[in-house]
Amino acid sequence: EEERAAGGEGEGWADVVPEPQPEGVVGAVVNTGALLARWTNDVWCATAHRVIVPTAAAAAAHRYSIACFIDPDADFVVAVDPRFARPGEELRYPPTTGLEYLMGKLREAQGVQKPAASGRD
């Protein structure tokens, strides 16, 4: 059974322990994000994530972390992939564009509400 640490969402945080690798081989942990959750109608959920350094010895070791955010082109239609919608199931997300999705995430991060429509074209 998988152990869970305190915090996180739902069932708590899960420790990620890499398997031993041959010399010179590195591993990667990939966190799925909100866009992938949207495309899959929440079949693949966005992960809350954090890193805790458990000891001074672990803190002294080299560790590299690279954040990489990949967004679709501005005019790309972001919609639930039909392969992830069960027959008769209502889609959880309406279609949007890559630009509107990104702007919405930026507004969310800043605590800003979506501007009201002005009624002008």
C-alpha cells in the first residue's frame, strides 16, 4: 500500500522515490497540469506538487529542477478530446482558445476576475 504524507489534495501527498539507475542515467518526474485535465475531461487530473528536502545531507546533494510550461498557439481551439467523454456524459469544460486559456490562468494567479463584456465589437 502506498504511504501518504500530510497535505496535498484528496488523499494527501505521495512521495516520489526514483528507482536506482545505472551511472549517468537520470530520471524525470512530470506533473500533469490543468490544461491536460481540461483536454481529458478530468480523466487525468492536474497534480498539486511540492518539494521537501528531508535532511541536510539531501540538501547538500545536487538536484536540478526545471519548470517548463507549454501552451497551445493563441488561436488553437482548446476543447475536451472526444475520446475522453463517455457516452451521455456532460463535458466539464467549454471550448476556448489557447490565448483565452492562458489569460484565464494568468488572471487566476493574480486573483483578477475576468473582465465583463463591454458590448462593443
